[in-house]
Amino acid sequence: MYSKTAAVKNQVGLHARPATFFIQKANEFKSNIWVEKDERRVNAKSLLGVLSMGITRDMEINIIASGSDETEAVEALVELIANPTTD
């Protein structure tokens, strides 16, 4: 299991379009991946799960992965939310 904390830098947080990009990236990996905020954990590959978290700009979240490509998965998702290319 590998995890990392990151601050969301997208203007609107992880809502609608940015959340879709996040989920698409998560689905590129074989590992089980979760997003955790305030003791609540959801599947990072689930759009409804991620949207239900209400993640806004500058909020810190934990990204946790378990599996064969866990480190790569977490690092890629942290990079995506910390350095958004599309707001």
C-alpha cells in the first residue's frame, strides 16, 4: 500500500470535468485506488464517489493505492491534481 497527501489546485476542485479526468487517469492503473478526506474513503475510479466528497480548491486529500502499480498510480494522480493543465 502506498499513499500520499496532496492539495487540489484546480479552480473548481474535483467537480464534473476535472473529476472525469481524475477518474480516467485512475482507471489507467491496475491497482485499487482510493481518495480519502476527513476519515471518509471512496473509490478513485468512481465518478459518483469522487463527486460525493465535495473536494474544492486547496483542500488536502490522501490518495491511497494497493496493487502492482500502486506507486505509479498515486504519483500520477498527485501530479494531476497538484498541477492542473485545465481549469
